Amino acid sequence: MGDRGYSSSRSYGGSSGGYGGSRSGGGGGGYGGGSGGYGGGGGYGGGYGGGRGGYGGGRGGSSSRGGSSGGSAGGRLRDIDWTAENLQPIQKDFYHENAAVSRRDQYEIDQWVSANQVTLEGRGIPRPVFEFNEAPLPGQVHELLYGKFQKPTVIQSISWPIAMSGRDIISIAKTGSGKTLAFMLPALVHITKQPHRQRGEGPSVLVLLPTRELAQQVQEVSIDFCHSLGLKMTCLFGGASKGPQARDLERGVDIAVATPGRLLDFLDNGTTNMKRCSYLVLDEADRMLDMGFEPQIRKIIGQIRPDRQTLMFSATWPKEVRSLASDFQKDAAFLNVGSLELAANHNITQVVDVLEEHAKQAKLMELLNHIMNQKECKTIIFVETKRKADELTRAMRRDGWPTLCIHGDKNQGERDWVLQEFKAGKMPILLATDVAARGLDVDDIKFVINYDYPNNSEDYVHRIGRTGRRDKKGTAYTFFTHTNASKAKDLLKVLDEAKQNVPQALRDMGNRSYGGSSSRGRYGGGGGGKRGYGGNDNFAPKRPRYDNGGYGGGGGGRYANWGSQPIGVVLNSWFSMKNVTVAVKHTIRSGLPIHRSPSTRRSGQHRLTDRTNCRCSQHVHRRIL
């Protein structure tokens, strides 16, 4: 096979696109309290900072998203001095190539690799397996596989031989690729090859992932295979009672599927430990870093023996993920299926409607009237905010639509019930915020509707990836307004790559100089000031903070110099140009003279309903949504 794998090699040290704005440097400022992040040097300004757009400072600093996730969890933990530990040896290499695999013609393998756009890098990579019985898995596992599936997915065909050879893996895995069983089945074999677990020992396998939805999904996919071998698994995540999870750990488990914050809680209070762990999986590594979990991940890995086997799965390959891989993996095999550039599933038909905000609800009703007449009509609708999800759900239910809603403010019981009703088809329409974008695993979703366009094209690809799974066809509808114009270029790249029809209005938006968008278009223009999110694994923002800003980073073209103006001036100028009348709340900073207005009895606030500038000299402006 050679030292470069069995496909044309590609170095995975290189960048695959770069991020806009100032992701790690936090440049560009931002006023500290807005919402958006309107692009980098050429756009509306440098991003407003504390809102959902620009991220501000470095990833490890105070401004990283969810940077305080998990609070002070793990504060008492110290990295273990493994040189002082009496470690029992672990067996990692137990792969024996099947005779049918050994006899397979190299030309057949090369054709398969080319047809599936497989990129591999690494030394001595084993040949892929094309059938379940070609993988050295226990008989009970083979029986379950043949009862559920026809043949391995591409990522399973390649990952199983590599993982069972004891190698570290970096896999760029798209939604619906079958990656859960790609790492979990070798994990089961790994456990059976280790010494028997003693009382008080922690799990042999740890799967770290970003959200409770994804944790539950991994458990659901894996649990039958675990039970077939008599292995015990637990699922650790925030938003649920610690009691049952702690009891599972105290009784002893072989596999822990966990979000970082909740696991650190249990490590910190001594409920469990990771000294036995020899097989580590980082699932959706890019998402965990985006949510600010890097410090927690590093703290957890410091509790795991250094000769472990580490498998990393990520939908994208940014520099932060590359840095994590270089720090914690050795001699890793790199695997990517498809292009390293951001791309949507080609089984999905993408339809984009360019329209005004006020026309969205009528368009949604029109689409649903069409969808509900189809034989398969299970639909997920994505909206931007929890409030909008609740309001739209109430409105639709009043009109008789069979609709449920899921978002970060729902408790675990509600979320479980909603997902159960949706999966069973009793309620075929689900409204969701992005909390469900990567954690929802329902095979038969036929339609996705982006009622609100997401913050970036990566989230767009993950949203629409809820349909078209496992080689099925699906359709994704997207409502795109002029307020989304700065994201048009990135959306066009995704549509053009998949050879989709593009409305001329969207093409025109992409050709205009909105600026600030990179090939990934993810991070706006670098917000200013501290983020102040905090929270737990759910990372829902608390009350926003409006201090610690700088001013914006400057704009280009028609919007030049807006980034260097106070936010009230920017908004009033924009409203005037667009002939928009809105209410703007002006809040006096604490410690400054009290401002009273006849329109409200509350000290420190007044409301404007016209486009004139406020005459106050000391205030913070915030648009009322």
C-alpha cells in the first residue's frame, strides 16, 4: 500500500479555507452589545462584539463562546504525573485482515477510493473492508449489523481496520456518514481485549461530544451492540439529574458518553476517574471548540493515560482542530470522504427564496400546505431564537398544524417527549433552534425549512444535513432576506458546488460588495470586548453584557466608517436610509445622571418611535426586537 495510504495523498497540515474577520486575535473592536457581527474589513463594520456575530479575543480567553461553560468544574483537578503511576499495559492492535480483503485486487480498491472521493494520509494504512463479515467483529455484532444495515458506509469501511490496528484517527466526517459505529464498534472490541474492570475503576472508553442531544444519539445507536456483549454504558450530560448518572458511575461502566462540563463535575467530586481509560473519542471536535470547551477538553485529557488510543471526528478542519490533533495524537491516520471544502450532501435539493421578513410566515404556510400532501412529510423548521420558536409554534398550533418545538430552555423531560413524538410521526413538524442542528438523529426527515438563515454557511450545511441521510433524498427550503446579504457569497459557494438552481436575486446579492466574508464566512469581523456568556453545556446566553466594548472595525463602500460610530448613530442612519421606523431603547449607564421620560415611569429609560437621534449625552443604545 505504501506509506501514503491507498489514495492520492493530501497533507492535512494545510489550511482549508481560513476564517473571516479576526478569529483568534479579536481585532476590529465592536461596540460590545449588539447582535450580528456584520463582516470584516469590507462590510458593515467590524462586528458588534457581545452579540452572536464577532467573537472578540482569542479562543482561550475571556471572549470565547461559552468560555465559562461548566463554570468552575474541574477547578480542583490537577494533571496526573503519569511517570509516577504503575500503568498496566494495554492492548490496542488486534486487527487480522480477512482473507477476502487480502485477495482483493488493488485496481478494485483504487476504483472504490476514487468513486467515493476518499483522501488518506499516513503510513501503513490497512485495506478497507467492503462487507460486515470482512471486519473482525464478534458474532453478536455481525448479527445486529446485518439486521439493521446492508453494508458498511465508506467511513466505516476505512475506520474499522485502522482503529482495530490501534492507530489514532483524524476523520473529517460529514453528517449522516455513519461515524458513530465507525468509532464505537472498534471500541467494543477494544474493551473485550483489556483486563477485567475492578471495583472503583472508571470506564475504558470515553466519548466526548458537545451537546446532550448528540450524547443521547450516540447512546441510542450503540446501546444494542453494548448489551449484546454484556458491556455497560452511561450517558453524562447537563440538564438532567446528576443522581442516576452518578449511580451508574459508582456501579461501574465500560463506556462513558459525556459532555465536557458534566464529566468534569464528576471528576472534580471524585465520583469517577479516567485512569483506566485507554480509548478516547472526540466527536464533533470543531463544534466543541466553537462552544469554548477547549480548556475543559484539555483538563479532561490530562486525566487520561498518555498511551491511550485517540480518535477525533470533525465536520470541518480549521486550525484549532489541527492544533488539538497535533497536541494529543500520535502517528494519526487522516481520513476524509469527499471534498475538504465546505459542501452539502448532494442527495439534498436546495431551494432558496429571497423575500422580505414580513413575507416569511405566509411563505411557510404555502410550503407546509404542499409538504403535508406528500406521502412522507416529516419536517424540521429552524428559527433563530427560542422566543421565535415558541411564538411561531403557538401560531401554527392555533391554525391546526401538528407542530412541536425544541430549544435550549426546554427541560430534559420535555425534550425527550418532543423527540419521541416527532420520531414516531405523531407530530410531523418540529420547530427548533440550532440546539437540535447537530444532535437530532431521525432517519426519515424529508424536508428542512430554514425560516431564519443561520449565522454562517457551516451551520447551514449542518442544518440541511438533517435530511438526505443514508443515501435517501431530501429537500431543504431556505428563506433569505436582505439582512442576510453579507452571507450570500458563502451560500452561493455551497449551492454552486452542489449544482443547485440559484435565484438571480441571491446571485445579485453575492456580487455586491457586502464584504467581510471569507471562504468560510464564520466569524464576522471580530467582535470587541468580553463575551460574558458563562453557563453550562447548554451554553444558552444569559443576560447580555453591554460593557467592555470597543467601537467597530470600520466598513467599506456605502457603509464606510459606520464601524467607527456609536451604535445609535449607525442604527439611525441605517433606519433612515431604509425608511424604517422602529423603537429604540436608550438605557442610562449606572452611575450616570438619572434620565426620566414621560413615556415611561422607569428611571434610566425612555423610548423613541421615530428616526431622530436621542439628545442624551450618556447612554447605551439597543434595538428593541
